Amino acid sequence: MKRKFEEVITSEEDFRKVMGHPRELVTRKTLDHLDENCRLFIDQSPFIVISSSDQN
């Protein structure tokens, strides 16, 4: 039986081998700010998780 976490992804290259690249439709959804629609959605949500990253 294979142990959990025997093979750990440690780089984006390894991650892309497993998951591939997102389609253009997904990448077009990326925003660099919270627009009015985001603010309204957050205002009405009982729970929300927001993620961010730098360009590296």
C-alpha cells in the first residue's frame, strides 16, 4: 500500500504535470481588484474565502 504524501508536489512544474493549465475562460475571471459585483456578493455572503498571490 502506498503511504500518504509519498510524492509531494514542490513546484509549479510538478503541479502542471498533474493538473494542466487553466482554460482561457478561467483565467479571464481573474481580477486585480474587487469590483461592485464582488462587493455585493461579499456583502450578502455569510462566509467567504478570498485568495491572493503575487506574480511569482
